[in-house]
Amino acid sequence: MGRYMLRRVGLMLVTLLAISFVTFWIIQLPPGDYVSTLVAQAEARGEVISPERMAAMRARYGLDDSFLVQYWNWISNIIFRGDFGDSFAWNRPVSTLIWDRVGLSFFLSVSTLLMVWAISFPIGIYSAVKQYSPGDYVATFFGFVGMAIPEFMLALVFMWIGVKYFGQSAGGLFSPEYVDAAWNIGKLMDLFSHLWLPVLIIGISGTAGLIRITRANLLDELYKPYVITARAKGLPEWKLLLKYPVRMSLSPFFSTVGWLLPGLISGETIISIVLSLPTTGPLLYGATLSQDMYLVGSFILILSALTVVGTLLSDLALAWWDPRIRRSYQGS
Amino acid sequence: MQQTRTSEPTGRRVLDTDAPYVLDVRDVRTEFQLEDGVVGAVEGVTLQVRRGETLAVVGESGCGKSVMARSILQLVDRPGKIVGGQVWVPVPPIDPETAKRRRGLFSRKKAPTIPVVTDPDAPEGMVDLLASDPEILRAVRGKRISMVFQEPMTSLSAVHKVGDQIAETILLHEPVTTEDARKRAIELLRRVGIAAPEKRVDAYPFELSGGMRQRVMIAMALACDPELLIADEPTTALDVTTQAQILELLKSLRDETGMAIMIITHDLGVAAQLADSIAVMYLGNVVEYGDLAEVFRHPKHPYTRALLASVPKLGQSRGRRLEPVRGMVPHPFARPSGCTFRDRCDFAQIGRCDVAPPPLLRDDDGHEVRCVLYEEER
């Protein structure tokens, strides 16, 4: 097991290095750079930036260096000093920018995830056990509708309903008077009163999808011989269901649970923009538009790191859950 | 591992013909309600098993023998449905402590009720499982009647240790602690011939061979000293050597515990090795029933005769060809009227066999046959 872990961590580092290089390369691919974006913005406002100032700025940001030199400056700072560089646009260190928003993104995602699990597992199990019952048809209908409706449209509809019928703005996570306030009980309550809507909107498609997955996985297991064996022992039906087929049907779930990790930080970009939520999604989106390359690169690097760590966690979770996988790791 | 002894002839067992029934199945019907129509898998099977008796139920694939066996403990999965009949078993003792462990998560009921028997034909001291409370059924499952299935590879849960799976049965039915149940699981594994049971008790099924898994299944079935063991093709998925070992094991366990066995098989050899009596099934019906030696020596039903003729015998002259049973099992939606076997029968009489289902005829020795050919003898 120890050797297996060591090999996995080594592979992870190599993967991350490759990802960082490719990411940085892709960011540089579009024509122009941050300075040319600035110039375009200035021209739109009717201002002119002198060529001397442009050259000075390029020199300051190191934009005239070759790609490899820029990459090396960036990655060596991360590796040796833990410094992700400064954002051009915000003129602040990338790390403080990101961490500011990570908290809320994380909170929002975890709330959504818990809601999705709490709703979809029971419904999925019910739907499989009572296949083709009226309840199953209702769940199936909801499942397909939930998966088919784009989230941003749901968000728009909810906002419209909020404004039209309740005279209340549905966007944001805080009321205007709390946005810049320090944390206190009032702000927390305000957060909760705003939170349910984005949680609901973001969660709906995930809930619908997970209901379908849980149902399909459980239906695969429900009529296997080992379930009949357990029934023949005299186990009551619900206990039997949870101990045997449900447990088996969760294996595919555990094999993907780690992939949720990057999602916890990245936030739902489109929904966040529509609902103007202060999460990380819109930040990344804006930075990509303005070619704020250290911010984008570092952000994607962090997400990639979380993805590979998540995959490892998934594999470990699956090994913990399923003895067959565990034994095969111990053998290797 | 147990020594294999296959060539040894079965010693004639002396059976107590007055022993009480441990199972009395009456006119059980099980249907599969499919989209294209209803298939009757079991069409009114009546069978009895006495204490200590071994009954073999034989028949071709698809004749309903497995479904019949599963109907006894109501283990038929959708779309199968038991639509009629009675399954009488001795009333199980219900200990309130262990009954609690078998109670459902949402059940608030205090104690199960034994249904009041109004049927005048009802056997005394017995309860009809098909009409009783699910709790009575759960008290019988695994405790009084237990089952061994065909597929040892998939019949055990892959993610639970075999010891825990055995101990679970014990904990469900007997007021013992977890440690005691574990000790008994080890003892059971030893009894079914698994080497180093103290170690194997913590093994997962995928770490064991097919034969060992079937031994574990048998240990699980024996966990609460059942009155009746229903073995549904217990050796079909195993190689020939392992088959012989498992049969040998069943035989020695039966002689040791005195339990009754109902063995479902398509293999007449298996039936011959183990059984005291035999029921031959064809398309959901028992067509012949009787003492094993009697049926093998003097088969009555044309189907039984054809089956026996299709099996090679020692000493049979070399040039002789085996005779297969003529024709094919009819499609379930296209059953012949009257006697379902008449299409394949060499003695079918037009105007008689195709008109009405054949009568059940019983001679003085209890040899039963469902065929018009013997009507004249009476």
C-alpha cells in the first residue's frame, strides 16, 4: 500500500508539471497580451497610451521575454517560494485574490452537494425498488426535466419571479447593506436567506442526474443472486436493501466522488455570473478575457492539482469501500 | 478437504414413513407476467417432504423446478408472482428478542400474529406461509428452511467477509452475542470441510474457489440447524470433482443432523446418489412422484421413461445409441392443450390426451403418475 501511494504521488507531480506547462502555453496562444488589452480598453474610452508607456509596461511585466523564460519565472516562483505572482488587472497577489473568493465558493458548493445527496439518494433508491410505480414515474419525469433545463435559464426564471412577484432581487449572496460589512450574526443570517436560491438552481441538474444514476446502479444490483441469498436468511427487506444492493451500487459513486473536489473551488461560473455571486467562477472568466495570465495560470494550476488529488482520494475511497479493490492494491 | 468417494453405492436408508411433514406444498402456482402475456412457470405443484427425507426434484431446464423451490420461501423476483396455493410448514417458534432483529426499519408492530386457520384441511400445528405475516415468513427463512443456490460465485456478497455473512444468519435467529456467532461461524466452516477456518472466517468470497464458496453457502444454510435444506442445483456450476465432493458433504451433513433435503437438479445421477424419493417435473407440473428406487426401476410416465433412456448406463453395450427425448420443450406461449407432454410422447392418444389434463393416479405404494395410460389399471 505504501509503495502504491508513493508511485501515485510521484505520477501526480509529473502530471501537474505537464498541466502547468500546457496551461501556460495555451494562455499565451491568443494574439496580443495584457498590455494590448489595456490599450484597446483605453482606445475605447478615447484615450491614447504612448508607445513608451506600453514598452515600459511590457518590460515591467516581463512580457517581452520568450515564452520559456516567462514560464520558468512563473513556475520557479511557485515551486521555490510558493508565490503565484501578481494579477496585472487587480495589482494584487494572485493568492489573496483567489482565497478571498474560495471561502464562499466552497461554502456554496458544499451546501449544494449536501442538498443533492440528501435528496437524490433516497429518491433514487425508492425509484429503483419501486420501478414502474407512480412514484418512480414522477421521479423519472423530474429527473429528465431537471437534466434538460439549462441552469442559467432556471436562474433567469427565478430572478424574474423574484423581482416580479416578491419585489426582491434574487441575485448575489448578500443584501446591499451587508456586502461590505464585517462578519456578524446579521450578515450570516442574510447569507442564509440568499443562499437557498443558488443552491437550489445549481443543485437541480445534479440532483436529477444523481437520481438517475442511483436508480440505474441499484437496478443492476437489485436482482443479483446474493440479494436472494440475503432474503433467504430472513433479513427484513429494508435492512437487506441497505446492507447489500445499495452498498454494492455505491461503488461507482465512490469512484467519482473525488472529482467533486475541483468543483468545490471553481464554483459554477455561468450561474455565478447570472446571479452575480462573488465566487471564483466570474473571477477566472474575467481574467481570461483580459489575458491576466498569472491569475489564469495559477488558478487553473490549483484546479488541476485539486483534480489529481481528487482522483487519488477517489481511488482510496473506493479501496476503503470495496475489499476487492483493496486487495488488488495490496497485491501491487 | 473431504475425501472424494463417488463409486460407493448408496446404502439403502431406512425412512420413517410416519414422520411428520416439514413441508407440505399444495397446488402452488407461480406466473411470470411478461409484456407478451402470462407464462405459468409452476402450474399447481403439490409436494410433501417428511422429517429427515431427501426429495429430488428433477426435470429439464425451464420446467419450473427452480421457480417452484423459490416459491416456497417467496423468493421469486419480479415479474414472477405466486398466484395460488398453500405452503404449509410447522409453526416457527418466535423469540421476541430475535424477532426484534428481523423487524423492518419502519415496522412498529409489537408481535407477529399467527393467522387463524379456517381451512378444514389445514394440517395441525402448521402455518401457511403464503397467507401469513411477513414476520412469520422471516422466522422460517434461514432458520427452519434454508437454501443453497446454483451460483456460488454470485450468491455471496462480494464485499462482506464470509464469516460475517454466516454470523448474520445466526444473529437474526438466535439470541447470541456477536462473538458467539463468530465462534459458531468458524465451527460451521470446519464442519463443511474448509481448512484453517479461523483464518478463512475473515476471507472475502473472491479469495475462495468455487467449491469453497459453495461450502460457505452450505455452512450459511446450516447455521441455525434447519429442518429442511432446499438445494437449488447446488453442483451445476462446479467442476465434476468438486461436484462429487459437495454431494458427499451434503450426504454426510444430512446423516449427521437428520435434516430433510429437497434437491433440485437436472442430473438424474445426482438424484440417484442422494435422494429417497423423486418428483419429476415437466412444464410446471409434477408428472411422476414416488420412491426413488421404485421410480428408477419402474418408471411409469412416458417422460420419465424417456429421461431414463437418455442417460448412459454402466454395462450398456457399446454400439447402442443413447435415445434423446424426442422434440423440444414447447414455447411457453404455445402450450399443447390437455397433457403438455403429448407432442413429444410416443404413446399419445388422439381424442384423449389433447382433450383434458391427465388425471393424477396413485397406487398403493404412493407412486403417483399424471398420465391416462394407467387409468385402466385401476
